[in-house]
Amino acid sequence: MVSWRRTPKAGLPKAGPPKAGPPDPAGGPSTSHRQRKSGRLALAGAVRRLAGPRRKRLSGGPALRDLLDEALAGVAARPTRLVLTTLGTVLGIAALVGTVGLGQTAAGQITQLFDLAAATRVVVTPDDTGQQGEAATQLPWDAPQRLVRLNGVDAAGTVSHVDVGEDLVRSVAGLDGAKEGYKLQIMAASGGLFDAVRAALKTGRFFDAGHDSRGDKVVVLGKNAAKRLGINRVDSQPAVFIGDQAYTVIGIVDSVSGKAELLDSVIMPNGTAKTAFNLKAPESVEIRTTVGGAQLIAKQAPVAIDPNNPSAMKVDAPPKQGGVRKGVESNLNALFLLLGAVALLVGGLGIANVTLLSVLERVGEIGLRRALGAARRHVAGQFLVESVIVGFLGGLLGTAVGVLLTVGVSFARDWTPILDNKLTFGAPFLGAVIGLIAGTYPAWKASAIEPITALRGT
């Protein structure tokens, strides 16, 4: 039988029975006690020399690269769940970018239309809020001629409602069978009104200053009034009757800007209305200005119409262009931002739920990490980084979808797409922030798991 004999290693003192030494004269421990103590110290030093230099314990936690690698591995381990989790953030960011982009694009189109129509319209009417006993203010008949002399006025014309009492409007075709006509609105206008309201003809022509000065019995019908009267062409010079007076229809208006009631009316010259219905004075003056000149013309028009008493005129001018643009954009953006915020909330809740489910499924892994020395902050950091990665990926894809949606709708509608650069480049990072917030509670839950509890449960 082979017997193994332990031999002392090199450098270790040979252990033997302690030898008694003479007592210390000063009354301290004996010489043998000091020898034993020095022997133990020598043994410990030899062991340290054989074991090599002592390694320092890492207190700073895992390196950032290792943390990212572990987080990416955890995210990519379940690709189906990753797609479903990211989908919520994708929809939220896409809704935010798309709705804000479409809102700004629509606001740009609205303000562009405002610039072309409403921003160039000025209306002047007599101010009837004067003191009691004062004579009623009236507009002069030649008010359009006075206004067109101003620099910045493209066209001007008067318009008034004509009181015809109980008279009805009938067409010639309806005289034989129809005993009753239509209660249509009768309006009087100067020749320049049609140009001032950007009227477009469906057929025929407009009356002019010659018809006005002569008081010719001619009328122009709005398209809705013409439809009710059954008139769709004027080449045969159809006539309409207002009461028992016949008027020749010379044109039909197809569209106007800013004065939509003209489309439902029968329009006659001012001179005709003065003769037939005793019209005293115009009710208002419609002015079309150049783009950007409405504010200046609004100040000059009362002086041009009545230099002696300009305060007797009331002017209705459009608000400043910048104010309207900001108002439209702010209203649309507020609505769309609310919708995007709701979508982001849904996406954040989805990340939180899935991350919390992942924590429950990986209890064993968390317990093992804690048992091997991982601190609470290390576990929490890993789950936070996973949530941030999911949120960033969702934000990146959602931004692309939102931009494509805005450009696609703008292309289909022949609009000019307007995108906010700050929102476009910041949306992916917004998704990362949503992921960070959504992952805070699951990360805290993961860090609170005790190693012995986790390992016992698995």
C-alpha cells in the first residue's frame, strides 16, 4: 500500500514541537510564545506569496459595453415579443409625427387660402351707432370711384339689399302653369362689385356702368337662384318677373369670394333699383386690395369716402396675417398633439407591461446574478437599458412612418408638406425617454428580488 507523505513546500518553515524559551525578564510572554507568533506570520506570508498578488474587488459594476451587450441579448432573445412591444411605441410616435406634420401642412394650406381671399377683403359700412338725433350716415353713390384712386385698391363696388315688399320672383316659363313664384333675395350693386368679390360667370355677362347709369331693366342671377327659377342659359334672353315688372337675365354667377349670399340672389344695377324700388343709398362697399395692403386701406378708406367725417364709417378689415396663421396652427397642433400624447401613453403602458412580464419570467436569472455578486443597481440598470432600447427602436420606426404618412397625404392632395425638424429628429429620443419612464417600475421590481428567494422559487 502506497502511503503519501506530506512534504513541506519550499519556503515554508518546518513545523515542529514548540520549544520552550526562557521567560521574559520584563514579565512579558515567554520566548516560546513569541516564536509561535512569528511562525504563524511567516506561514501567512508564504501562503500569500504562493497565491500571488491579491485581486481588488470591482466596485464600479459592469462596464457600459457589457451592460449594452447583456441588454441587447435580453431584447433579441424574444423577437416576437420585441416586435409586439415596439409596435405600441411605433404607433404612438407615428401618430405624433404624422398628426403634427399634417396639422402644420393643413394650417399652411388654410393660411394660403386666407392670404388669397379673406386677407384682401375690406368692407366699409355706415356707422349707425351715433348719438340720438343725428342724421343717419349714408354712403355716397360714387364711393367706389373714390376708393379705386387709393394705391393698393384693386377693385371696389357697392351692394345693397332691395326691399320689394311681398313681390315674388317668377320666370317666363312658369307664368302659364305656376300661380306663385319664389321669395328670392333682391340685391342692387354697382358694376365694380363683381370684380371686387372675384365673381366667376357660369354663362352670359355682368352688367356695367352703362346699365347702371341708364337704369336698364337687366339682372344677373346667382347660380342657386337660377336653378330654382329653371334658367340655365341666357342666349335666348330669358326674363324674370319681380312682381309684375319684367327684367332680362344677362348672366348667371357661378362662384364668388366672401359674399356667398349673392349666389342665392337676383342682382340688379343700382340705377334700376333707384328707379323701380326707390333705393336711397348703398348699404356697403366691398373692396379688394392687393395682398398685404388690407390694413393700410382700412385706415384710408373712411377718409377717402367722407373726408369731413371719417369716423362715421365702420370698417371691417381682416386680422393680421401672422395672427391668423399662428391661431390656425396652434389650434390644429393642440388637437393633434393631444391625439399623439394618448397614443404615446398607450405605447408606454405596453412597454411597462411587457418589461414587467419579462422580469417575472427571468426570476431565476436575476437570482443567479445576485448570487454571483451583482448588486441591485446592476440588475435595475440592465432592465432600464432594455426598455430604453425598445423605446428608441419604436421611436425610430415611428418617425419614419409619420414622415411617410405626411408626405404621402400631401402628395395625394397636391399640398406642400411641412415638417418640424426638431420633432422629426427628436422623436426617436422621445421614444427612448418613454421607454426609460415605462421601465422604471419593472427595473425596481427586478432589483428588489432576493437571491435566495429567486433560487428557491426556481
